[in-house]
Amino acid sequence: MLLDTIEPRGFEPFATAIVLRTVATCYQMCHQPDDRALIGVGLFTATPQEEGYRFASNAQVLRDGDILALLYWLEQRIPQSGVIISWDSWWPVTRRLAALIDPARHPRTVAAIADPDGRWRDLPRSMTWHMKQAPVTAMPCLCGPAPHPPCVPELPAALLPDPAEAERTMMREAARGWACWTNSFGDFDDHEHPARRALAAFREHAAGVRQAG
């Protein structure tokens, strides 16, 4: 799969990695198009700038139970150009988003996930098996006694992961995904290869972030 979907399209300097955080909920959610509630979105973007790169991280987590607000947040930030990098997170990111988004409200997201052979790079497990997502405690079932209507997930903020830590985790995870994809290109002894130069710039960026922190 790697040779068929990733390498032939080559390295792209302008790239955005996207990670979704989900949480297991009531067992009755199994009948829903997406049976794991979306609770967070993380982005990492690499942008060529003069002789180097500019890197940016951003994330948003669920705070008030409004999943539509998360999808709107992503819609406003998903790039209209450059490649998009994702990997399996219980489901492929494209499949999960397709189950949740409204084409009328999220046209940019729809356009991005509809281009799996162009802009979107969905990394195979052979590349990302070592990337361990931060665990999220399952949400307890909050349904009342039977009989009850079809399950709608209730996600009280008090039961969700700490927002600040969750956002930091997703941003780190998205950055690792971009680095994993970038590291698959170029001769490892060719430091002038665009991918190797991007990784060198990222290491400098990461070192600066650690010193600032």
C-alpha cells in the first residue's frame, strides 16, 4: 500500500497533518454512522518560507458537548491547497469525517476528503504502527432505564480529558505524523533532498519550542 499510495506522489513541502481524538460511548451507539464520539481535532502545518519552513500547531477539544462546533472549527482551518496527512484512528480519518460532516456546512472538508488520490495522504499501518495515541477513558453510559429513544451521546465536560493537556497531546501527535510521512522520502545520505531539509528545519523548530517551554 505504501508504494502504491504514498511514494509515487512524492514529497510536498506544504503539508498539513490532521489527527482526530475520539471516545467510546454507550454500546447502543453501534447503530450510528460513527459509533465513537469525536472529542478533539489536532493540526500540524508545514509551510515553505524563503529558505526555510514555518511550522504551526493548533488543536481544539470538546468543551460543551457540541460536536458540530468541532467540525466547524476544522472547516475554517483545513487548507485549500497542499497535501493532507492522516492515519488510522479506529477508523480512517476520511471515513470518520464523511460520516459526520454536512456537505452544505463543510464544503472545504468535503472537497479535501473527496480527493484520496490527489491531496490526501492516508498513511498505512506499516508506517504508523509505532505511533501510540494517548488513551482516553471511555465515556460511561448515561442512558436512562429502558425503554429509551435512540442513543445520543452525552459528553459532560467534567468527564472528558483535561482540555489543555488533550490539545497539547494532539498537536504533538499531529507533528509526529507529519515527521513520519516526511521521513519516508529521499535518500538518507542526501541532506539536500527537500524532505531531509524539512526535517532538519523541524528539529530546529522543536528544539526552540522546548527551550521556550
